[in-house]
Amino acid sequence: MSVPYQLICGVWMAVVIVASFLFVGPARGFREPEAARILFYHVPVAWLAVLGFLTAMVNAIHYLRTRRIEFDLRSASAAEMGFLFCLLATLTGALFAHVQWGMAWNWDPREVSILVLLLLYGAYFALRSAVEEEERRASLSAAYAILSVPPMIFLVFVLPRIVFSLHPSDTVKSGSMTPDYRVVFLASLVGFTLLYTWIYQLRVRVEVLWRTAKHV
Amino acid sequence: MKKSALFGLVVVVGFVAFGATAFKEAATPYVSFSQARTAPSAVQIKGTLDKRSIRLDSINRTLHFDLVDEGGDRMPVSYAKPEPGNFRQATEVVVVGRYDGHEMQAENVLVKCPSKYQGRGVEHPPYVKIPPHTP
């Protein structure tokens, strides 16, 4: 009998959460060394935001190639997930900044760029809700989902590196973590990615069912 | 198809490059020391902390230190709140405050986080925290 990956995901995440508090030590050099553990949640949700936006782009390309509405639903679901995790990255980031920098929001370039990113994808949903006709909505939002990716890459990966930022940008590199941090960090990335896959599949199923229900 | 795709790519790259340069200035809230000296309101400055300049005024419970920018310009800062826990290890520091004619009166001192996460097996330095002052 095979074990469903949802069960593995649940157990895995539980272990990661417990380990992040009990196994990992406080990090040296932080204002609040104990609170540096938010790393295990802040970085994975930011990664999932990027993954969501990229998944939205891939499905948008598939839609424009095949014109099958299923890909539009997938693209929209992925963009929603990206937006949700982007919001979570912003909130955990503000919390992190409040504890470690001493101010939750000081308009640091990293904060400005994620806010612009939220607006960029917020406009995607405004676009979707503004177009009634299904096929037209699908092709317009597919184009938007593809064209949003270059600015997304710029906002997430480039901008905070070319100007001064309080936010570190070279944490995810070999040798920048002691083994306790590295192990739990990688495990957390894997766990969150499984969680993303699970929620995404559920979301797509709901979208497909909704559409079927509307057309019956 | 190929020509139009190439054209599209050029347009996209062009817009991204334009957006990048136009956005770079607007995206950063940190001003130069000379701008801070003439600014009418509170501003944010960033600089390297000169560790030798750190001085604690125990009577007024005020922390004094100098920030140095890339050009070597020096800005004295005074901060009337408890010293941040990791201040003595800091290199890059952001100060939010206003210039009073000879120094920055800081409302907030933000310390850049380490990019390294050193947990188990690493010794922590003893933190000397000043107790919060009672008015």
C-alpha cells in the first residue's frame, strides 16, 4: 500500500516546525538571536510566491498554445497561490524586520519591491474580474501572466541587490549556515513545496468543478 | 514568427531596462548625508558604523556614534533609546531621524542582519543591554 504524499507532507511539516524550535540554536549576531528561526518560514513562502508566479506563466503559455480552458484555470490558481504566499512573505518579513531591524516597515528597497510585486499581481485579478467572456478573459490574463514574469524576476532578484538594502541577499549559499540551520532550512523548503503542490491541486479541482457547475 | 518573437523580446528587455533605471532611485528611501543636513523633516540615512566612535552617555542615557558613507563623509548620531542587542557587531547601520544642526537625532536605529545563520556550536558574545530609561 502506498502512502499518500499528503500524509508525508503533514508529518514532514510537523517535524520541521518542532525541529525549528527545539533542534536549531539561536543565531549569532541577531538583535534577537532566538527569533532568527523565522528564516524557516519566511524564505520558503517567498520561494513559493516565485514558484506560483512561474507556474502561472507556464500554464498561460500552454493555454495560448492549446486554447484549452483547463490551462487558464491552472494559471489563475497558480497566480492566486503566488499572491497568497507573496502576502505571507510580506507579513513574515515585516515581523522579521520589526524584531531584528527595530521597525516593521521602513520602506527598505526589499519592502518597496515586494509591495510593487503585490500590486502587479493584484492587477492580474482585477483584470480577470473585469472581463466577462471566458475565452477573452483567458487570453488576456495569459498574456498578463507571461509579461509579469520579467518584472517579477527584477523585483525579487535584481533590484534589492543593486541598491543598498538592510535585507541580506546571500543567505541561500553554501557555507552561510551552520548544519542545524542548513538541515532544517532545506527540509522546510521541501515541506513547503509539498504543501504548495497539495493546495494547488485542490485549488485547480475546485476551479474545474465550479466551472462545470456553472455550465450545467 | 521568428522575427516578431525577436522584436517582442527586444521590446520586453527594453522596457525592463527602462523600468529598472527609472525605478532604482524611487525604490530607495535612504538619502545622502548632505541631503540629510538640509532636509526639513525626518529622513533615513545609511552608513558604516565607526566602532571607535561609540560612546555611551550614562547620565542622559544616550548612545552616540558616527556613521561614515562611501565618500568618507562623517555623520554624528545621538540615540536616546536602549542600544540594539547586536549593535556592537554591526557594520551597516540605518538611522531614521532629523538633523538638529550638528548631529542626527535618531528616532530609530536599524541594524543590518547578518547574512550568516550561526546556530549550534557557535559561541555567543555576551550582550550588554542598557535598561530602558524611566522618564
